[in-house]
Amino acid sequence: MSDDLDAIDLRILEHLQQDASLSTAELADKIGLSQSPCWRRIQRLRDEGYIKRQVAILDRTKLGLDMQIFAQIKVGRLDDTERAAFERSINNVPEIVECYSVFGELDLMIKVVAPDVRWYQEFVFDTLMKLPGVQDVRSVMTLSEMKYTTAMPLPRKGGARTAAASKKR
Amino acid sequence: MSDDLDAIDLRILEHLQQDASLSTAELADKIGLSQSPCWRRIQRLRDEGYIKRQVAILDRTKLGLDMQIFAQIKVGRLDDTERAAFERSINNVPEIVECYSVFGELDLMIKVVAPDVRWYQEFVFDTLMKLPGVQDVRSVMTLSEMKYTTAMPLPRKGGARTAAASKKR
DNA sequence: TATGAAAAGATAATCCC
DNA sequence: GGGATTATCTTTTCATA
């Protein structure tokens, strides 16, 4: 449970969260290390949970999913059982790609991918409104995606003040 | 540019977007195919752009990034040059992980990851408010992440009415 | 404790059917 | 699409510092 990352670990993570198809040798080369230590570090980063998983990112629009909508939802008080059921429902709807409980007037912020407006309209009435306790749904349709990344900010070499660098662990 | 996916392609995509660390042989086995055709299909799905890339998903909280915030931003009219500069700025800030232009009262919806409230406060004043044309920032802090996935909904075997299935291509 | 070189094993990529 | 071959990469072992 040694819990600190050195500069080399961070460079490995930075590369892998941009492109996990790199071979160990290529990656080792990029960071000026030989294969074995590079491989062991990757293994350790996996074992310690810094790397959660490795996934393929698909082209949303090529799959006909041209729309993305943020839906803000007002939910009434739920007991623990209802809450668990709610969360299970959310996870069973593949078109809901993100869901957060949030501070403020509305209780949930969810991100939905959809093929078109008609589909989404049905989705709101047939799926969202039927989730337990849902009282109100306010939808914000996106016009364009200016940025979408799965990459987390990591402390950078220059010691620049980034999010990841400012937190004492 | 043959543009249709059969049931096997979809099963391959489904597996890979959940776990891209599967070997071709393992994947082939899961879908009842032998290695060569499975490999060729994966290659084709890559070439045709259905698979955009392969990334490592890191553990946000292990990196000290415990907060996620949706910031809705009002931006004044921008000409093309300013717009391009804006988009470049967004892409240069690693803590901004998603950014969409949206319909409605406010113009942009961005998702930010941050270590703590203090960091985020500084970020709003030192970074967000200094982006060209920004007039107003409204922040919604998330309390908990109920779902986050990079996986897109794909048409399913049963012919269930999913988002991906309803769009004619 | 970490590295590098090299062997052993597994996988990816190509061939032919 | 399948089977077999080759090339490449991953993983282990071992020697070194």
C-alpha cells in the first residue's frame, strides 16, 4: 500500500490514459526506461488501483447517437431501499452514461446519449419519468461537443499548479 | 466504407468498450469465433473508425480529485477567431474534462474535476472568468457519482428498443 | 531496492485453405 | 470463416549495481 507516485509513474499514467494501445517497449522508450522496470511499474499501478481499467472508446456519431442531453431531475425523498433500486435502474439504462447527485434546487444531473429528439422525448416519458420518485425533469440539449476526455489532470513536471498537485495525500 | 455492423461486430464492440484488455483469442472465444476472423473484424472496426481509441481509465479519487463540478457559463458573442481561441483554451485546461455548447439561457456546460473547494474557487476566478467573453459562471457541485461510463448503448440481440437501434443509417 | 539483459511464454498478425 | 505459421510483444527469471 505504498501510496506515492513518482515522476516516472505519472508519465506512464499520462501516456496510458491518452493511449493504452502502446506496447510496454514503446512506452518504455518514450519515458527513457527499459522494458522490465516499465512493465513492473504498470503492473504496480494496476495492482494499487491507479489504473482501474482499459477500454475502447467508440465513435458515438458513427453509431447514430447524434444527440447528448443533460437532464436535471427533481426526486422526492427516497428511503435506502428506494435509493438502491433507483441506482440499479440508472445502471440498467445504457443511454444514461453519467449520473450524479448534486447540490441545489434539482437533485440529479444525468447525461444521456440519444439518436434524435423523438427518441429522447419518448425516453423522458417512458423511462425517466417512471423512475421511482421522479417529480420533474429539465432537459438541456447540447449543440456541440467542444471537449470530451477520460484523462484526469496529473501533476506536471514544471510543478505547475494543477489540480492533482495541490492535494496533500 | 461499407458501413453496417452485424450482430457479431456489435458483440465485439460491446466487449471491447467494457474491457479492451481482452486478448483476441479470449474475445473470439466469448463470441464463438476463431482468432483470425475475430482479429480481422477488430481491425476493420478500427479502420472504419467505430473504435476511436483505447485508453486507461484512472482512479480519480486516488489521484486526489475528489470533487466534480458542472459549471454553466454565459459567454458573449464571439467571432470565429475568438471562438477558436476559446476552444483551444478549453483544451489546454486538463481539469476541464468535458465541455459542450448548449441550448438555453446559458451557453456552455463544462465538467470540471478538482481536489477541493478552495482549488475550485481559485479556478473559477483565475481560469474560467478569464476565458474570452465569459460573463457569468454558475456552478453545480456533485455530491456523489452514481454512474459514469464510456460505453455507448448498442443495439441488443432481443431487438429491444434501444437508442442505437432506432436510428436508420 | 531498482535496473537491464535475455529466455520463456503468450499474443498479434499473416498466410493459405 | 477457420487452421497453421511467423513475427512481435509480454512476462518471468536472473544477474548486476
